[in-house]
Amino acid sequence: MNYDECLLYLEKAARFGIKLGLENIHLLLDELNSPQNAFPSVLVAGTNGKGSVCAMIHSALVRHGLKIGLYTSPHLVRVEERIRINHQLISPMAFCELLNFLKKKIEGLIESKKLGYPPTYFEILTALAFLYFAQEKVDLAVLEVGLGGRLDATNVVTPLVSVITSISRDHMEHLGNTIKKIAAEKAGIIKPGVPVVCGRLQPAAMEVMASRAAEIRSPLIKVFSQGRLIKKSAPDSLYAFYFQGEKYQFRPGLQGEHQAWNAATAITVLHLLNERWRPLNKDKIIEGLEKVVWEGRLEKISDQPEVYLDGAHNEEGAKVLRRFLEEKKPSRLILVFGILKDKEIRRLARQLFPLATRVVVTSINCSRAASPEDVVSFTQDLNPQIEVVPDCLEALKLAKKEAGKQGLVLVTGSLYLIGEIKKRLLESSIE
């Protein structure tokens, strides 16, 4: 398969949808001689913040001269974004070579009836990432859990540290409709004797983590009980995090107060790696937090007006954005909003729509997207100035015009919308 054929193969696999379970991924990885065991790892789950925490850990470790893999999802523009080593995306050539190899193995397993049904899109990419990291002999891989934890394809590793960043209401059709049920699924990544680092968790969720950790004798580290985060200076976002007698003073490289919480979680993980894996330098850890780049998370793409892209897609993520906007106090706020239909649209909109001068609802080129008209019908009482502009790039252009030079534009509701905007902007700049 050439590159376009590889993308088509993955597109067909995506049509099988989400199938949570570890049987298929175990069978596939056994056939590949268990590449996931060729390197140590850190496994990061959570409703919000897990991608940012992964990026921070990766950034800090790379600064130690180490070869560090990073596996995340979803991608924004190119599928290769999901798999990288030391900030470098897997090359299209390496991606295709490994996918061709995987395809033959999968066909053999199906023909021999060892596999009852084809692997999902996420299972294929997870296996490909493990193969790539093993082939490239990474010193460590930072792995972001896709959905939940217990039955996620990444949960075949025994990591050095497990991480739960946060837990809130999302993917309830797969994970359960209460915080405790969702927490129980996330707690599935906790392994016997392996420390688990927990970030900002609600008491009900922390109770589930504590119970599971005690049951399998896994050391439980509560970042914000055992550590202390202090905002030292508001104008330049200077923070200090105190943990086990150490002081880490930093300015998060990513915008928003929530990124200081994520940084504290990343520091705790790195502190444990320093104890359990190899010596790490505090200055390099801080440099990694301050220089980290993670697209689509309060990513500023222009000035006059300021334009931010953020993939917040649930109520908790929207609350974080609300705090950011209330601190910024823009003279005019224009919201560009697109979302998937399986999300709690009104809960999210209730946090943001009342703050906006105008809301521009747009569409996402995805079968799971909510139609702009449906979004308006759910939310029209939250802001008197709501309009529909189906084309996302036209919606952004209108929003920038409405904001004026002194205003602020926020594009949010889904990482799929952020990816589409970025792709369209890239195409228009090439043209």
C-alpha cells in the first residue's frame, strides 16, 4: 500500500467503530512478539488534561538527551501526529512500511481464525506505535489512554507509573453515567505494585482510586494532597509546586490556570521516575514544562484579534475555558462552536455561550458531528446573538471581523473542529 492506500485502509477500519476489550490487541501483539514489552512506559488516563500531561512529561525527558516516544490521540491534521519520538512525527514512509507489515499479520490471523473480527482503527495504530518504538529502541514511551482505561488498547503495558489526570462526565455511553462508574473504568490502568499518580479528582473518584490501589497494593500519590501548588505571580503566571521537600518554580508553557495543575501532575510523575528509573535534573524538568508545545489547547494562532483554538468537548473542559476568559476580560468575545452529537451540548454551552458577544455555530466534517441547527435548538436561550455559518473557515473569518482588532475569538467544542480549522488554514496558506 502507498500512503493514500494506507489512509484508506485505516478509514475502512474506522467504520468498525469503537470496540472496547483487550482480546484482539493481545492476540495481535503476541503475533508481533510483544513489542510493548521492549521499552519502559508511563501510561496516562483521564477525562481532561491527559494529552497535555503526556506532552509535558515527553518535553522534560527529551531535554535529558533521552530517546522518548509519545503516543497520543486524536490527531488534528495528520494521523502521524499520534506517534512521535523526541517531537519528530513518524515519517510517512515508516508509517506505511509498518502498516503494510501489520496488514499482512492481521490478514493471517483472520484467515487462521485466531482473530474473530478485524482490529479497530485505534488497535491498529496502538500496535503500530508499539512496533515503531521497539524498532527505534526508545528509552521510554509516554502513552495516552484513548478511552476509559480498563479495556483500552494501551492497557496491555505494565508501566513504571500510571497516571489519572482528572475524571468528569464524558463518553458515558461507554464508561457509565456516574463519576464512580467512570472512575472505575479509569482505575483499570492501575497495576499491582505500580505507583498511580492522581491529579485533581473529585472525592468520589479519588475514593475509587484509593480502593483499587489498596486492593492491589499500588502506591497512591495524590498530587494536590501530598504536594502544594501556589500561584506566586498573576501577571506572568509564575507558580511554585512543593513535593517531598523539593520546590519546582515554573511558568507553564501552555496557557490557562489548568495547565499549572497539569504541570504539577507531570512534575510528580517525573519525580517518581527520578526515584524508580534514572536520575533526572530539576532545571531540565522545569525547562521542559516551560517550553512544551501542544497544539489545540488554548493555542493562540493570531493577534488583533487574538484567536485561540481549544478542543474542550465536555463541561469540565468548558469550565476551564470560562475561567481563562473571565481572567482575560476581552472587550468583545466571539465564539466559534462545533461539537459531536454524543456530547452533553447544553452543559458545555451553558459555561461559554453567556460570556460571548456573539456565537457562530459551525459544522464539522465528521459523521458523529451535531448539525449546527440542532446545536442552536438546544442552546438558543443562552445567547441572543447566535447564528449558523456551516463552513468552519467562513465562520472563523466572520468571527475575526466581528471581534475587531481589540476583541478575542475562541474556537472550541471539539478537537475534530480544531483539526479541521488547522487543516483548512494550512491548505489556504499553500494555495
